[in-house]
Amino acid sequence: MKEPRTIVFFINPPNSNDLDTDAVLKSNDIVVSKGVQHTDWANFPHLGILSLASYIDASPGFEGHYIDGVIHPLDNIIAVIRKRTSSTLAVCLSAITANYEAAIQIARAVRNLDPEIAIIFGNDHFTALSREILTRHRDLIDCGFVGNEVYAGLFDYLKDRQQSQDNGIYPSSVRFESERIVADPTLQEAVNRIIDYNLIDRTLPHTAVYTENFTRRLGKRIQSLTGRRVRKGVPIEIGRGCIKFSGDDACSFCSIQYGSMWKNELPANHAWAAIHKACGCRI
Ligand code: B12
């Protein structure tokens, strides 16, 4: 019997305008975003795919791989998948409008590499336009998930794909089944607390670039504004407020932001430590 495939890639595709322009035009897609709307924002890890990769990696029978295409060129991303083709179960693409065409290009390359690898989409662009995207790319995208509460559905879908099935109920999924689009309802989920910051550098190195960019673009500015030296960062969504759950990490939202790697390196007089003192959590 064949060994079951275990590897699941979680990819933040590069911003579409960073691809070779000719290739983008040749792919004959409608270009939904313009170069001028993008920046190279490789200052922080991509928390969405890190969180999903960590969750899946911690599940028995799966290996989660994190890749940020804002740092690594498309060819390198495909080469990494090519090297592991026969063990790769799925490639999960995190699509916002800025990187949607790049996501489609990665999906096409993976499909050409091995049609058995499941192509899964998620994040805002898919959430907003799931039916349109699936109708246009029904032969390319096996399944997509809408919204944030996608962990249980994604796990169930991957588990079934591992056993060559895909006709169960997968909360938050949208996909083609028997010639029609099926959307399974979302189930309320607790915040995922499994975050493995080691995954950031396990498949390809990312931290050095994040740190270098952070220092150059933000560190100096923070120092001139606050007098504090900050070497690394992860974004905090302050618009959402601080969700204060009790527990070891005190603040579950911040625990997403400050996993061991970043947290241990945060000096007590760090600018964000001050922010968090104000919000009352014990980082
Ligand atoms: C932090 C942040 C950043 C950070 C980090 C980005 C990153 N790569 O993680 C920085 C500052 C670097 C950044 C940069 C940019 N950002 Co920004 N960013 C945010 C912000 C504030 C929070 C995102 C976040 O971390 N959420 C927490 C994590 C855990 O959730 P998540 O990433 O959404 O992932 C969840 C789901 O979406 C889903 N999911 C995600 N990916 C996948 C993939 C699969 C297969 C599945 C199944 C599910 C899934 O599951 C996750 C768990 O629940 C959002 C606004 C918001 N409140 O959401 C804007 C936002 C995502 N950014 C946006 C934009 C436009 C950009 C830039 C293009 C800006 C620019 N002009 O350059 C760049 C793009 C950089 C890039 N290509 O990665 C827009 C996207 C609009 C759109 N839908 O197209 C948003 C929505 C802000 C806005 N309203 O305009 N951003």
C-alpha cells in the first residue's frame, strides 16, 4: 500500500505585481490589483498561515510547512514543493486581492506538478468571492474556506483527502460537488492557541529578512519616536481591542502575537510592552 501523504504547505503568495509581468499577462487572467497598490511588506510573519500551519502540524499524521512569498520568489516556492511532490497532500494558498493572480499561478504550477495534490484557497479574497472564483477555476481549486473559523473544517478535509475522499461536511468550506457549488455552514470555534514560531524557518528561512526589514523600516522610526530600541515585531490589531482570557498567556489575542520566539526576546521596557501594560496583560 502507498504511504499516505502528510505534507501540507501554507503559502502567502507574493504580491501579484512582483511576478514577471509577461507571465502575468500570458496567464490571461483579469488583473484585479495594480502594482501601485502594493508594497513589499516583509516586516512581519504572516500570522494567518503560521497559525494554520501550526495547528495542522500539531495534528497527528500531518506536517505543516510555512512559506511567505513576499520573501521567497515564485520559482523557489515551486522548487520546494517539487522536491516533496510525492509526500505532498495539499497546498493551501492565502489569497488577498493583492496576491490573487500569484495564488492562481502557484495553483497552476502545482497542478502541473502533480494533479493529486489538493489545492485549497482561503483568506479575504476567497471569502469575498468564493463562488465567482470557484466557477472560474473549478478545475484548479479543490476546496476553499471562508472566514476565520476554518480550523476544524480544514483538518477534516485534509484527513479525508489523505484517504482519497472529499465528500464529507467540512465547516466553512465552499467547493464543487456533483456539478454544483456546496457551502457548508461555519461552526463557532475557540481561538487557536497552537502557534509554533519554529515553523517560520523550518522549510525556508524567513526570520533574517523580517528582522532586517523591520529594523530598517520600523525600528529606526520607533526609536526616534519613543527612544526605545525594537528589533522585531508582529502586528497587533488594536482596532479589535484586547480579548482578555485568563490563562498562562493572560491575553489570548496577544499570545498569537507573542509566541515563544518573539516573546522571549521582548525586553521589559520594549515599546509594545508599554502598550500591553496599558491593556493589562502580563507579557
Ligand atoms: C497584520 C496585517 C498586515 C501585516 C502582516 C501581513 C501578513 N502577511 O500577515 C502587514 C503589515 C505586513 C500587512 C501587509 C499588507 N496588507 Co495587511 N493586514 C493586516 C491585518 C491588520 C491583520 C491580518 C492578520 O494578521 N490577522 C490575523 C490572522 C490570524 O488572520 P488571517 O491572516 O486573516 O488568517 C485567517 C483567515 O483569513 C484564514 N486564512 C488565511 N489564509 C488562509 C489560507 C487558507 C488555505 C485557508 C483555508 C484559510 C486562510 O484563516 C486564518 C485563521 O483564522 C489585516 C486586517 C484585518 N483586521 O484582518 C490587513 C489586511 C489583510 N491587509 C491588507 C493589505 C491590502 C495589505 C497589503 C497588500 C498592503 C500593501 N498595500 O502593501 C500588504 C500585503 C502583504 C502580503 N502580501 O502579505 C488588506 C487586504 C485586503 C484584501 N482583502 O485584499 C487587509 C484586510 C486590510 C484592509 N482592510 O485593507 N498586513
